[in-house]
Amino acid sequence: MLASLTVAVAATFLSEHYGGPVMLFALLLGMAFYFLSQEGPCVPGIEVASKRILRFAVALLGAQITTADITSLGLTPVVIVGGSVILTMLFGLVAARIAGLSRGFGILTSGAVAICGASAALAISSVLPKSVNHERDTAFTVIGVTALSTIAMIAYPAAIAYFHLDHAAIGVFLGGTIHDVAQVVGAGFTVSEEAGNVATFTKLLRVAMLLPVVMTLSFLLRARDGGGGEWRLPGFLVVFAALVLLNSAGLIPATVLAAIKSVSRWCLVTAIAALGMQTSLKAMADVGGRAIALIVAETLFLALLVLGILIWAT
């Protein structure tokens, strides 16, 4: 666990001083220490960091959402976000099948694209059945959505200008299509303050979809494996929901809220560093072009879907 935290500290330093996504740095640096997860005293701690600390971090994400944030957006963004998440995940399942990839891989990539990038990939990964390529597929998804999110942060504000939408609609588009929160904020405030605020709120609404999506997946996968009658709501999702309610009621002091957000961020970076340590570069090379085409297709599908709805609505 200390090894995972050390990599997280190094990744944070690089991100803060040289720019770039901290999670991508953590994953790539972790992959350089792949040997630590194969044998020796670090193996158990890396396993704990990549699973238990990951779930703890996802649980704390609930402190970043309030029901007021969601209701303040009005009905249109709620419908757009809810519909786009469902349709993008269905598209990913169908496209994965056509491409000859596993159902689990389609769920993982489409969920990450539809909801909140790397954080969603890690949360969904935690409830998917473990397979031989589980860590490899998760690492690939994190790299893919982070890279595409960075590209979108640069390309989307310029591209959306050609459609002559107002700044509120532009904010809904950016918040509804870019994968990671940091890139949404960067893209939104590049356009205007109004677009940045709307984009941030819309993105938080997508993050709020993490709870029902992961809970539903957990239930369906358990039922498919013959354990439907014994299913229980995972503990980290209970904590997630409780923090949303407490934060909505204003029962979490500002200092405590800031501390929770900081701890969640550090836990996520530590968990992804541990995930990188479990990922072989050779295995990543074996993912293939079909997987890359799938995650790009899911990203384009989401962007075109949200843009089409906004143009139709105006």
C-alpha cells in the first residue's frame, strides 16, 4: 500500500507541476512497477489498494453531489443525461458484440464513456466478474477515456461554435459528453462563465448516475450468476447514497466536506496506481485495434446523440 501511495504522490507532483491528468500519470507510473505485483511483500497491499481502497474512494464521491445541484438544472438536462447514459451503454453492448469483444468489456468502456470517465471505469470494474484480462481491460479503459477526454476538451469548444447554440446549451453539451470532470471544467470556462457553470452542473448530474448504474449492474450480474436471491446492496454504494443525502441536507461542514473530497481524490489516485502495478505492458499491447475502435465509437455516439437532442430542442 505504501508503494501504491508513493506512486500516487509522484503522479500528483507531475500533474501539478507539469500539467496533465493525474490519473493517467498514476496508471503509467504504476505500470512501470508491474514486477511488484508478481511476487514479494508488496503483492497483498497492492491487491488491497486496487480493490478495497478503490471502493472506499468511490463511496466518498457521494460528497460531491447534492439533490439541489440536480434539480437546479431543470428537466431538460436531466432527460438528456439520463437518456444518453442508457443509450450509450446499450450502444456499447451491441458494438462490443459486433466487434467480437466480451460483454463485460462493452459494459466497462460504455459506462466509463457515458458517466464520468476514469472514476466510473474503476467503480464499474469493482462489481464486474473477475476474468483473466480484468486488470488489463480496466487499465485500457482508464487510458482510453482519459486520452479522449483531453482531446475533447480541446476540440469540442471549437467544434460546437459552428452550431450557434447559446452558452447554456453549449454547457449542457460539454458537461454531457466530455468524460472527466477536470476536462469538463476546463472546456466549459474556455467558452464563458455561464457555459462553465452549466457544464459543471451537468457533469455532476452524470456523476450522480454512477450510483443507480453500478447498483443495477451489481444486481443483474449477481442474478445472472445464480445468486439473485442473496443479493445485497454493496456497502460502498450505501455510503455513496448516504453522503449525497447528508450533503444535500447541509449536514456536512465545509471543512469536513473539503477533507472528504481530498481523501477521495488521494484514494482514487492510489487505487489507480495499484491497478497500474497489476497491468502488464505486453498485455496492454494485446488489447488490439477493435477495443480502440469501440471506445472511440462510444465517445462519438455520445457526442452526436447529445448534440442532436440539443439542436432538435432548439
